[in-house]
Amino acid sequence: MSGNRTFTMLKPDAIENGHMGKIIDMIIQAGFSIKAMKYTRLSEDQAKAFYEVHSERPFYGELVEYMTSGPIVAAILEKDNAVADFRALIGATDPAEAAEGTIRKYYAESKGRNAVHGSDSDENAAIEGKFHFADSEVF
Ligand code: IDP
Ligand code: MG
């Protein structure tokens, strides 16, 4: 059975461009409830660790620099089938390929600066949630 929680970050471009409120509203209107949320900024070590899986990719340095360039919103979200439904809501990594009505279609600048993160599995959702939140911060 698929799990009911996922993890998201509104990335620095989304905050910088003033899209924070609209994106959070889209998430709530799509039926997700917020279990944890924080406005924060990743350190270089945190960004490197979070994206460790991409450390061999050519864009890793650029990704770490971008993700530490300004504040983010991190959140744990709850809904039936959360991981897959949230990936559908955010759309493809590259906004040029993202479906109409998705968050990345509306708000992403480019494949790199793409407004929002969504976990890709239940296992990673749990790992990523714990990376950002203590148990006492999850409601
Ligand atoms: P995802 O966020 O849709 O799961 P991943 O392939 O896991 O996409 O890549 C993680 C993040 O790395 C992307 O969201 C994006 O910010 C960045 N990224 C992925 N591919 C590229 C690229 O080709 N150039 C620059 N940045 C990229
Ligand atoms: Mg991914």
C-alpha cells in the first residue's frame, strides 16, 4: 500500500519570485494537509547531503549553489497516495515538459530553478522529512 505522507521544499526561486503563498494555496486546494512547515535556509553541507544521490551528475555544483542561494519553505504533507499525487501536482522536472495546471508549469523558471521539490518514494519522503523536522515539529 502506498503511504500517505510526502516531503516538499519551495525552492529559492519560488520564494524570490513571490510565489510562496500561491504555491502553498495550490497544495492545500489539491487536498494535502500540512503536518510540518518551516521557513529556513539550507547550509552548503545540508544541500550537499540532501542531494547526495546526484553528486556524480554534472549539475550537482550548480544545484547546491542554487539551493543555498536564499530561503526555502520545507514541509511534510499528508494525503492518500501522497508521493504520486504530489508528483502529479508539481509536474515534470523541466517546466517545458510539465503538464498544464501543474505548479512547475505555472512557476518554474527552468529545469534547474524549478520552484518546488517533491519526494520520489515513500522511503525518501520519510528520510527527507526527518532530515528537516524533529518529531516534536510534526503535527
Ligand atoms: P525532480 O526534482 O523532478 O525529482 P531530479 O532528477 O531528482 O528531479 O533532480 C533534482 C533537482 O536537480 C531538480 O529538481 C532540479 O532542480 C535539478 N536538476 C535536475 N536536472 C537538472 C539539469 O539538467 N540541469 C540543472 N539542474 C537540474
Ligand atoms: Mg528527484
